[in-house]
Amino acid sequence: MCKPEKKTETQKHCRLTRRCEHVQEENFSPDDFDLFRTAGMSCIQQGHSAHVLSVVIDERNKSIVHCMGWNLLGPLVKVLLKKEEKNFHHCHAIFCHLLEVCSPKELLVGLLEQVEEADPDAVAETITLLLTPLQTVLLRLGKRKSSTLGMALSTVLNQVSKLPVPQSREQEEDDVFGLCRCCTALSHFIRPFVEEIKENIQERRFSRDDELRVEIMKFCMRSLSEPLLDVQLKDPDTLETSPLRDFATDILVTLCSIGESLLDLLSHNLMRKRDIPGFLEEEVRYPKESLASLAHLLFVHHIAMDMFPSVLSPVFVLQCNMDYVDLLLSRTEESRLQKGLELYEKTLVRVEDCSLPCDLLDLKAFLNVPQNMVKVMTLCPVQSVRTKGLSVFQLSIDKFNTEAKYKFFRCMLKTSEHAGVEGFIIKNIKNQIDLALKPGHENDWFLGKHLLPLLRQVLSLPQGAETDLLHNLDRIMESLNLLRYLLIRDKERHNETGIWSELCTVEENFLKPLRTGLNMSRAHYEAELKSTKEKKRKNSAAESKVPTCTVTVGNDTLPNMTPEMQLQVLQSALYMFDLMESVLARIEEIAEAKGET
């Protein structure tokens, strides 16, 4: 069996040799291409790469190798990826020789095919193997390389985007997914093309629409979005050597090297006029997600900050960044939300407290961001992100001046539609009133005639006596605490806040319906409590554990629960009603005493 196999292999070698020898390029036929490809691939696949090497380096075969050699890339790449000692040396030599003698256009197509068809488990290995050969081939194209460079970068980035992003320091150190190697290889890959652009700039052969520059620009923008927007960079104190941090730095340095100003990029959305021609092209060339990533790298990680002007007004920087904060906070992915909060916080801390004017609230982003913050604080499933959101939300409030705070509070009470957020806003209102009542801090917005419309918003029930008191517990309790504070702090003879002039209206629109609602809710829950106790008494101890009871709160039916659980819910509700009633009673007591206590 061995002898026939050996004879067949020899025949293949001879067929390859005969097909290559002394054939002139103009005489190549489709059969020549087919035989060269199949014979050469068979020899490589069966481990006879030494023979293929002897054929392709033979000067007499230069013509056919020039035209057909790129067909051997597929089997060669497979061997090089496997790194088998037996064939690796010869295959590497063949590969390098083909890069020198084959048509660069056909080589480029062949190499990009190998990148596109990479095994899902070998994407990183394929990219790191082929980027240097791709660079060699592109440089051989000379002035014709620009459009093909763009195609190559797009193909490679499509594959890089499939690689998982490291989530921990250990994953980045070990490069378990290969993303770090790919990013490092990409930085080296674009270097000669960036150098060429820099030389053109120095020699004043520079145009912003130069095709090579545009392709590198598109690569940088794409990289900022994928993978860098998904990467949580580690601080140097946490990870001294970080390939991903180095890649981010290279991207920002590259942008500056090709004539882009980081300031112009950051302020692009703020300064651009929407009616200029080519608006769609601008959107494509400067994707907002990429610019958001740029802002995060600059202000959170301080990457390339030495290339960014340090004399800019903090308010101007905030205006630039608000669109990016808005974009990031409008997403649902934890990484985007985290980056949005970080960017907003780092931008806000540069702004002086109580300095932002109310004019900013007329800008779309300054209205959108608080609404997105509400969603983060109330809907995000990650506790740490919700907590961070609340902290940054308070920080944003602290930066507005008095008039802006007033208008912001009115807007949030009208639009938040969440009792917890409304309660938080009411607590802030109480703090501003307290400050205004202190000597030297008086203002027109949290005292007197301007305050009353805000108090009317606060001291009201959304649905009157029918309001679900438990669902609105946070808002109602903060409203009661504010009213109690006003009646104690602002005596009737002073009436600086105007609350005593408004007391009859408050009684009619807030206190009376609240008292009615409390009585109705208490009666309902006491009846439910009595019924549940009766059921529990009648049932045996074993049966009482079967989850067959239901509780209806407002219009919502709670999940099935045991009688013990039902009793806890009902008793907890009654406790909350007691709490409301005690504060309500105290308010009525103060009001009757005319604020003299």
C-alpha cells in the first residue's frame, strides 16, 4: 500500500514541476491555474513543502509564480497557524517569497480572504500572523494603496470586533481572548502610513480630504467605538503595563499626527452647523459614539491630555460633553452607563458649585440627561450603578445656580413620574429653602412669590384621595416633612416663604384628601388583615404554608404568598399609614397653634 502512495506523491511533484517550467505568462490557460493550485496545495497539505519551495524560488518559474502563487496562501496559512516543526520552516520561506514576487493586488485579496475566513477559535492568531504581510503588500502598492488600506482595515476590524473584551486585570494580563495582541499589532500596522501622512503635512502636501488620511481617520474613529468603548481601562496603579491603554493612547496620538485637533473633535457636535452641505458625510466621518469614547479617554483616564488645551472654560467643556453623556446614558449596557456616569462626574467636578445658569436648561442635552439619569437610578439592575447615578445626579444639582435649581426642580416634578425621584427632589427643595432662610443667603426663588408655585406642585396628591399612598410613599413623606419644617421654621409673623398665606389651599388640596385617603387605605388593609388572620386560624399548620393567598395593592396583585408573608405585608402597610398619620397630626397641631410653638 505504501509503494503506490509514494508513486502518486512523486507524480504530483512531477506535475507541479512540469507545469511551472518554461511556461510564458501569455500562454497560461485555465487548466494551468487549476493544476498549479491543486498540485501545490496537495504537496503542502501532505507535508512536501520543501519540494514546493524548490519550485517557487526557481528563477525559471518566476512568471507563473507571479501570477498564480497567491493561490497557495490558504494551505500555507493553515500550516503557519499550526506551527508544526516539520513543515513550518519551508512554508514560512514559501510565504515570504510569495510576498515578494506575486502580484500585490492578488496577494491583498488572498490575505484578506484568509482574515475573513479565519476559524472562530483562531481569529486573534490569524490577525497577528497576517497583519505584517498585509502591511508589506500594501506598501508595495505605492500611491495606489489608499483605498485598499481602507478595505484591509475594515476587514481586520470586523474580525477584531468579534473578540471578547477582557473584564479583569488578570484577563488583560493573560490576554486570554487575544484582543490585546490584535490591538498592539494594529498599532504597528498603521505606523508607516501615519508617518507618510506626517511627512506630507510637513512638506505642505496635505489635504484634509487626502484619501490615505481619510482611511486612517476612519480607522481611528472605528477603533474608538470598537473595541475601546467596550473596554474598561485599568489605571496604571492597578495595571502598570496595559496593551489596551497603550492602544487607546496610540489612537489619540495618531489623530493628532494626521492633523486632527482633539479640541475640534470634542466640540464637533457643539460647533457644527446642522445645515451645512455633506451633513450625512460628517455623521459618518465623526460618529458620535466614537467621540463619546474620545471624551471618556480624555477626561476620565486623562489619556493624551497634554495634547488638549488646559485653559478651556469648565462650562464649555461640560457643554461639549453633554451630548456624549446623553448618548451613553441612553443605552442599557452596564459598560455604557458606567462610562456615561464617569464622564458626567469628571466633567462636573471641574465646574464651580452654583455657577451654571438656567439658560443651559434650554439646551436639549441638559433636559435629556436628567431623564436618562432617572432611568439609570430606577431601572438599572446593578445596585452599584444605581447608587453612582444618585450621587452624580446630586452633583449635577449642586452645580446649578439658584434660578436654574428652581426651574430644574419644577421640571423634574412634572416629568420624572417616579415617587422615589420626586421625594429626592423635594428633599433638595427643602435644603434650598433652609439655605434661603439663613441670613445672607436670601434669594427670590426659594422665598415668597416664586416659591409658592413650587410648593403647590409639591404639596399635592397625584390622584387626590384615590392616590395609591404606598406607591407614592417617598413623595408623600418628603412633602409632609417639608410642610412640617416650613411651619416650624417660618413663623406666621414672618411668613418669609408664604406658607402661612397658602395654608388654606394646602389644607384643601393636600391635607384633606390625604386624610381621606389614609382612612380609606387603613380600612381596606385592616379588613384584609382581619380576613387573613381568620383564614390562618381555620387552616392547619401544614396548610398554612401552601402559597394560595393573594394580596391586591392598588390595582396590582402581588405574587402568591403564604398567610405569614401576607400578614407581614399588611402589617408593614399599616405601619406606614401610622407614620404618615403621625406627621399629619403634628402638622395640624402646629397649624392650629399658628406657628407660635
